Amino acid sequence: MSNARATHFSRRGMLAAGGALGLGAVLAACGDDDAKSSGSDADASKAVATPAAGPWTFKDDRGTTVKADKVPSSIVAFIGVAAALHDYGVEVKGVFGPTTTKDGKADVQAGDLDVTKVTVLGNEWGQFNIEKYAALAPDLLATTMFDASTLWYVPEESKEKILGVGAPTVGISVVDIQLDKPLQRMLELAKSLGADTTSAKVTAAKKAFEDASARLRAAAKANPDIKVLAGSASQDIFYVSGSNLSIDLEYFKALGVNFVEPSADVLKASGGWYESLSWENVDKYKADIIMMDSRTAAIQPADITEATWKQLPAVKADQVIARNAEPILSYEKCTPLVTSLAEAIENAKKVS
């Protein structure tokens, strides 16, 4: 994969981090992707939402109450939101954000969504094809938010034109709260759009998440000396995450996970998100387990060639696990993230 090469980052670029730098968010837009066929057939293995006739209302995390005469059915969403809604049987017509990789495969943030059956309005930061958006006759635009009012991946420079199409917008907050809160909010949004949130499938998925959380709490309590570091890799810099602000790390910390992280003073330079280290200084923090950003824009552990990385005790002990710094907000997708960390802590050797 190509390496990130930008060196100056906006606040939104920092917020893309989910606790480590959102490397893809800072790359310049380089044209719109070709449209995929619009519309979407629900996966046969998924429950299919059945929207009620209406009227429809939903209060989002801006405190804005959006209303419509009928339940939205022509939905456009940030790719992670679309993936979460898909898990609840709610299908979208268009998506924006990291949807496909350079080889045309579904990005990790697409989850189980069939990306060939949606219209892709933009695959990178700054891309949003307004003409294709308007052609979908959208009746809802849904995305996440990394601050109190900014809709994630909706370009500031074209925001007014996008909003001018007339579709109501919904934002779900994913900053400085614990993971279980936005999970519940996404469930509420799906319910408002016709999902059966009391189905056996959804009930089982929620219980599995709660069980995994209990397992992680027990693992952390039984192994209090095991130190965990969250990182993200680019060509020249290794980013060490702080455990505040990010919904997953805040949740794991509340369950007792012992994070090793930069001090608050060091984190100030990035607005509280991360510390940038050269590869020569990658051993600054001693950890027994390293969680590495699994998003496409980050270099993955198997592709890191720096000798200093390979000499880290956690790397030598094969105690490196994946972390999706922008979790897909369905219980089905978040349970494996919790389980993976619980297993790693249960089986970790003390190497720091």
C-alpha cells in the first residue's frame, strides 16, 4: 500500500485518528470514483428492515430533531454508518468515505456491506459527488461526528451545496464517550428506520457484546500488570494514542485495561489524540501488547520493515493485535474487537 506523506494536519485530520492519526483523511482528493449501481439488495443472511409509513422523527447528537412525513428510504451514509445499518437490515443507496481499496475490494470500514450495490459518492477525504448525490433523491444523510456539530466526511467547502439538496441530516457522536453509548445510539437510529431491534439476532448480538465486555473486565483484573499500547504506522512516523477521546479506548480503559500512553502535556500538540514518534524512538513506551490501527490508510504490522519495530518486546513475542480505530457501530462488529483484546490479555506474557 502507499504510505501517507502529508506533514501538516487539520483538526479534522487529527480527529480521524480514533486515537491515532487518520492517515487517509489528510490525503488530497484526486477525483470522484465511478458510480456503482445504486440501490441495494439485503444480504439473505440479514434481517430486512420494514419501514413504517411515517411520520418519522429522530433526535441526533447535535441535539437536532429531524422530522419527515415518512420514514427515509433513500438513505446516503458515511461508509461506517452504512455498514452498521446494514447489520440491522437497513440498506442505503449511497455511501461516502473509505469504501474500496486500490484493488477494488471492500475497505475494512465497509464491514459486510456489498459495495458493488451502492453508489459511491467519494472514496477519499474531500470527495463527495453532489450530482450523484442529488440523483439519488436522498431523504436522509447520516454520518458520525468527531465534534459537537461537524458531519464527518462531509466536505466543508461543499457542505452548503450538499445540504442544499434538501435531505435531512443525522450525526452520531463518536468522540470522548465510551463505545457502548454510540452503539446504543446507532441501534436507536436503525430502529427509527424500521429495524427490528428486538429480534433474536439483535438480542443475541447485544448479549454477546456484553459477555465479551465482562470477559475483558475479568482479564484486565486478573492481569493488572499487562500494559497495552495503541498505535498507528506511517512511512516516517509511529503514532501512539492517548486513551481519552477514542470511543473504543475509553471503553476498554473503563473495563480496567492498563494502557501505556503519552502524558496529557505531550498529547496537547494533537488536541489530545496522539504523540508522533520517529521510528528511531518507537521504543519510548514499554508495552506487553500493541494494538495496531487496521484501517487501510495505515501501514499494517506485516509490512513494517523498520528494525526498531521488530526489536520491540511485544513484536518479538507476537503480541500485536489489530484495532479498528473507527469501529463499525453494530454489536455484531464490535464484539470481536472486545474479544480480541480480552484474549490477548489472557494469553500475554509479561515482556515490558
